[in-house]
Amino acid sequence: MTGQEQERRTVGFVGLGNMGGRMARRLVDAGIEVVGFDPRPGAAESVGATPAADPAEVARRARVLLLSLPDSHVVEPVVRGADGLLAGADAGATIVDLSTAAPSSTTVLHAEAAERGVEYLDAGISGGAAAAEKGTLTIMVGGSAEALAGIGWVLAPIAAHVHHMGASGAGHTAKLLNNFLNAVSLAATAEVMVAGRRAGLDLVQLLEVLNTSSGVNFATQNRFPHIVRGDYLEGGLTGRLMTKDVGLYVDLVGRLGVPSLNAAGPLASFGLAENLGYGDQISNRVVDAIGDVAGGVRVHDQTEG
């Protein structure tokens, strides 16, 4: 393998948590060398990546640099800090931000990267931990179409669907719109399932009805068939991060001059879950928070508290 070919098969990855770690492992399993950084000791090694001391070292050792971080407050110093990606990246590198971030921040980082000759793609992801493990994520990308075409070999092991949404910020905008609908459907379905349990309905049968009726949604199809059997699908987006995403959506539509008439429901639901101690658990636990307030209801057994 030539030096140029080896460089092509090396990817940098910053943020190796629930989603980033799964994506990095997919890349490693596809034969791509991954140089990774995460503040947690051993995180890089656990997914088969070569550890780096900081994001700048990641950028010095790879030309395609992936980020999977909680929000823009974390992304910004990782990109522009003294030991950040731009401090180590050469002209011609490509940063791919897979985080759920504020589009207003993304466009600023895109401009700063461009001044250094670095491409910056915002690439919102959807599908959760299960899709990350299977390599079937949907990715929504903003930025240069040419730069996106150049990293197809990187995205192929992790995504089944890649959509170029437009200019910088468009990918993260699409991600926030999607996540808001996800939050609404999850919170509303959790409430309905608790009510169904209280009413004495068979929840498996109720789901069968919903999934062939007008109330069908991602939560009824993909989450609650597991939850009613006691499997909360651990490892996905936490309740605290869901609340953060809804807040980013509210800020986005406010900037767009669009009224946010439906955000109160998920903000109340996931806010309740956080106040009751579920914030750092998977967002699906919102059903337990609602159940707590309803008298200790659990949808995965036949006994109400």
C-alpha cells in the first residue's frame, strides 16, 4: 500500500461515546485505521482505535476528521482550541461534524475552517445506537457537495442513507427538525402507553392497533414493542440530551420566525424525567417518569404500583 493509499484509509475520530464509539468500531471493522480521542481513559482502545493525546494530534495523523460530541459548546473548543482540530489540520483536510449542534455555530466554524483551507461538513445522524451498530444510519449533510463525494468511503460503513441537504448548516438544521419530531412522538407515545396500562388494555395489542392506525410513529413501531417487554434499548440518546435537542429546535425556529406551538409537551415530559432522576438514562425512560407521577405505573408488567 502506498503512503497516499494508507492516508486515505486513516480516519480521525473525536468523541467515542454511545454513538461515536459504535461508528468508530464500524470503521475499524471495515479495515479503516482510526486514530481516536476521547477524554475517558481507554475509550479509543475499546473500539479498536489508536489513541491520540488531543484533537490536534488526531488532525495531524488523518485528513478526514469525524466528530461525535454532545453539543456546540463542546464542539467549538474541540475545533478551534489551542489543542483543537484546526491547530493540527493541514489545508485539504475535511472535518465531518456528526454531532447535534446549533446551525448558527456550525456556519461560523465552517467559515473559520475555510480560512485554513479545511472543509467543514455538518452531518446530522439519525437511527440511534442500533443503526450505528449495524451501519444503517441516515446522515443529513450540509456543506460542499464535492467534499461530501470525497468521503463516501468513510460514510459507507456507517450509513445506509446519505442526503446532501444544502449549504453549511443545512445538515444540522435537518437533524434538529427530525429530532424534534422524535421527541414529540416518544413523549406522546409514552403518555399514551401509561394511560393504556391504567385503562387495563393489553399494551401489545394496543401497539398492534396503533401501528395499523393513524397514531403510528417511530416510537410505536421501533421503541415500545421492546419497552413493553422490559427492554429499554439502553445505550441510545439520554433524556438530558433529548431536552437539549428540543431547546436547540426552539432556538432554531425562533431565528426562522416560526412559532413553536408544540415544544411544550416534550420539554415538560423530558424535564419531568430529568427532575425525577432519569436525565442520564436513555430517553425511553420518560415513560417511567410519567408512570411515576401516575402512581408507579410500569408498562412492562401487569401490576400497577
